[in-house]
Amino acid sequence: MRNLPVILTVLLSSVTTIAIAAEPAASKIARAQLAAHPAISHEATIVDVDGTVLRPGSNGWTCMPGIGPGDNHPMCNDKVWKQLMAAAGAGADFSTDSTGISYMLQGDAHVSNSNPAATDPNNGDVWVQEGPHLMIVVPREALKGLSDNPYNGGPYVMWRDTPYAHIMVPIRPTE
């Protein structure tokens, strides 16, 4: 009986993993298409969280049903944002001399506003769970003078002191 909590944790993790893996591709595609305006998402390549192409697209955009395993916050990225996401996933440097756009019209998970790698909401960072929003990456010098306060009622800079700094543009509050 002393091992019951460990057994339950392993069992629940296994059930969650099976449930995630068993989700039909059509369901993932439908969720991914909710991330952006249909004129973008319905022609975009849909990629699962593991990188598997669920549906090829024709417009240069890439949409995902979530950002990682178990996440249901879909995202659609243009080419520049796709590069930013790849760099962030690898912990590599990133910079751009152009503008990149990402849509998350279904909102986002609870994340640190200063550190994309943070996992502990009690670490002293400001954490935010944004409702529907756009994310815009621009050359770093274009961020000067913009607030990094996510509660200012308008656009703000997320992850300012990292290579992945970008402008968050809330569309409406989290519901």
C-alpha cells in the first residue's frame, strides 16, 4: 500500500498518454484551424505537437493543435514565427530583421512573462494566461519604449530579455 500513490501516478500518466495519442487526426486538425482566421488556417499546413504533418497546406502558414503534449491551445505561425519556435525549442539564439505573426485565437496556457523556459509559477516571475491574442516578433530595436506589463490593458512585450522577445496583442480578456 505504500506504493499506491506511485502506482496511481504511473497509471494516470499512462491513461493520459494513451488518451492524447488516441485523439483522431481530424480532431487535431479542427482544433488547429481554430487558432487563426479561417482564410489562414484552412489553407495552412497542420502539424501535430510531435512534428508529424497531419495535413499539408498551400499558404506558407503552419498551425498546431497545441504547443506540446497535452496542450489544447492551438497556434498558427508564419515563416518567421516558425523559426522562432524552432530556436526556442532548441534553446538556440534567434534574431530577425523582419516581422513575424502568430495567432492564438483560443488563448494560451499560464506562462511566465519573462522566461519561456520557466515551469514554476511560484518562481517570482509575473505569470499570465492570455485570452485570444496575436503575437508579433520584430527586430529587437522596435521593442524599445513598449511596456512589458501584461496587465496594462493593451499590447506588451513578452520575454523581453530573451532572444524570443515579442509583442503580445490581446484581442479580448481570458474568458
